[in-house]
Amino acid sequence: MLSEKIFLKKKKLELFNQQNIFVKRHDELESMVKTSYEISLLLPKKKKSFSDGEIVKEALTICAQNCDDKHVKAKADSISLSRHTVTRRVALDETCDLTSRSQLAIFVRCVDENWNVLQDLLEVCQLESTTQGKDIFLKIKECIEKKSLSWDKFISVCTDGAPAMIGKNNGCVALLQNFLF
């Protein structure tokens, strides 16, 4: 009877330890995803290109190597910051169709309460006259309001880096920042 209790106690401890490994790994992965999102948010706030996430990751890796800490290096390596992975809320791209009319594609990327990344084409709209920052801004504003989306959830913007998108005063991103803040 005593050996049976010891056996059960030992098995419960083994099960707890196994479950604890998964919980720790889940928490670690969640913290790395959160880190990726926070760095991704910092880049546009500092007016940096979305591809700068790769430089940030490289810098973290160099720091970890110079600190000679394999644990820190493993964590730095697990942060997703490639230019394709850096998660932004809205991505914009302006292009011309076959009839030489300028089209604006608006994509929305968001995260649900379970940290699942969702992405969808919100709208493709024709730019009526020019492709200046103000024209693009007005189309985005019209689209967001038409879809009844909350501006409070609008966190960051991903662009191709064209002057109409990132111009300091009249670029679409500058106009969005002035509108939101």
C-alpha cells in the first residue's frame, strides 16, 4: 500500500513536470510574439522602414553573442522580425491597373484574443486624380469610415516606402499621424 502511494505520487510529479514544460514553452513563445509586436510598433513610430526589423534582430543576436549568453541568443533568435513577418495593422500599396488607372490596395492585419494573426484585403479603390499623399490618405479615411472600423485600433502602417507614402509633411503616413494624434 505504501509503495502504491509512493508510485502514484511519483507519477503525479512526473505528469506535473511534463505539463510544466509545455506551459513554460507556451509562455516563452507568447512573450517572443509580444516582443515582435512591440518592436514592430516601435519601427513606424520612429519613422523606420518595416525592413529595419531585420537589423534589430541582428543587433539583438550580436548583443547576445557578445554577452556570451546562449539563453539570450536563443530568445533573440526566436523573435520574428523579418520584413515579411513584422506585423502591422494596415498595409498599403498603390499601383496601376491595365488601363493605367491608379489603384490603392488596403490590407488589414490584426491579432485576435488568442494571438492568431488574421489578414485580409479590406478594399481596392481607384484613386481619382493624383497619387499624392493627401489623395491616398483621403481614400484610406473613406474606406475605414465606410467599413465602420475604429480608429482607436489603427496601430501602424506598412508601406512600400514611396515618397507619397512616407513624405515628412505631405506623405500619407504623416497625414495619418496628424489625423490620429
